[in-house]
Amino acid sequence: MPIVVREALQTDCQGIMDLIMELAVYEKMEDQVKMKIETLQEDGFGNEKYFKCFVAERQENGASKLIGYALYYYIYSTWEGKCIYMEDFYVSPEYRGKGVGSRLMGSVCKIAVEKKCARVHFAVLGWNKSSIDYYKRQGAIDLTEVEDWHLFRLTGSALEKMAAKSDTV
């Protein structure tokens, strides 16, 4: 059964949404997914693109199914310049250990190299030891261990409260 890794198309959005939900279940956070397929389509394939994505597609008996994805976007480091943030990286469990994940992550890293990005960032839940071990085997550095960086988030009323402090025109 051939597996192809390629750039995502707008027609892949339903399959990507299915994988996003699969990932959310795996991370025990399915109740936190607020994304709608229309938003995914607009944000990734509309006039202003907020992310890019690679998908892994299994082809069998003339049918195809998405079995993994890597969703990323560009960020900027004031110390090093262009970077990529890999928001999601997921392969369905039955396809793990077959090189699919390495091909997906490799595709994101290839873009980073081609675009002369200084680094690729991503976050991993602390309990996900198998993923942490995988990333370390690939040469990734755990910034919490090495440099004591912590990831923060503003949402909801805290986000609105901070936005209200703005006086920009």
C-alpha cells in the first residue's frame, strides 16, 4: 500500500479535521477542539493564508485516505530571524513506526532549510514520553530541560483584558 507525502489541498480539509480530532482524542483534549472545517479552509486556503500543511495519504484499491499531517506556519526570532512553528504533527497509530512521521517532519524541515529558517519549534505534552523520545532521537532539544523556557497562553477574558490595554491606532 503506497503512502504519499504531499502538500495539503483545500479538498483535504475534511481529512485533516478528522486527524485533528484523532489527535485531540489521543491527547485527551477532544473537548477543547473549537475548529470548524470552514475556518480551516479559509485560514489555510483563503486569500490570507495563516498556515501550511503536509499530509500523508494512503492509497489502496483506487481509494485514498489521509493517515497523518504536519501543520506549520512561519514565526520570527529577533535573535535569529525566520523560523517555523510546527503546530501539529500526527500519524494515525496503525501507521506509526513505518517512517511516515519522519517523512512528514522531514518535509517541514526541508522547507525550513530551503527558506533559510534558523529553527523549527514545536510543543509536546509532558506525559507523551514516546513522542518526546522520538524528537530527542531526531536531535531536537527540550528547551524546558536545557534552557528552562516555559510556554504560556492568553485566551478568553485574559486575552480581551490585555487587548483593552492597547492604545494603538
